[in-house]
Amino acid sequence: MAMGPEAKVKADVKRLLKSMNIWYYMPVQNGMGVVGIPDFICCWKGEFVAIETKAPGKIKNVSANQQARMAEIKRSGGYTLVVDSAEMLGMQLAVMRVVKRIDGACLHESK
């Protein structure tokens, strides 16, 4: 069976996360959990990172529930990213690495 556009992005993101040794969990969306939870819940060098994936070109299609969950995560000090490709995620993580100096001593100021 052919993979849909968003499923391909998720598969590419999984490969990238694994290659960077970033721990991740993909919550099962079955109606029993939190509505709007991002696709990937990650821990990277001690930082909480939630990633919502979208099909290419659909990055603006974040639902109200997804926006609410991401705002809650940010208020709690976590990072949230919305990406439509693994390349975009790689660039955003590279920026985080530079800004937060994640590879060295982590800075824990307000996010």
C-alpha cells in the first residue's frame, strides 16, 4: 500500500530522530487520550520537544486543539515544532542547538 504524504513525512522524521539519538514516542490517536497532542513527544539532551507533522504544503493546517496543546507545552517550558519535512525539522533542531547550546551546557532560561 502506498504511503500518504503525511505518513511519508512521519517516516522521514522517525529516521531523522533515530539518526540523532533523540528519544521519541508517538501517542496513539484513538479518541481516548488528549485531543490535539502532537505526533511526536521527544526528549533531546534533556529538553522536551513536541513535533506536529503535516503533509508538504499543509504546515498552516494546525487545528485549534493542536494549537491549544502546543500553547500548554510552551507555557510549561517545552518546545513545539510544526514541520512538513524531515529537512525542515533538521534545520529547526540545528537552530535550537545553536541558540540553546544543547550539545554543551544547557541553558534553562525561559523558552
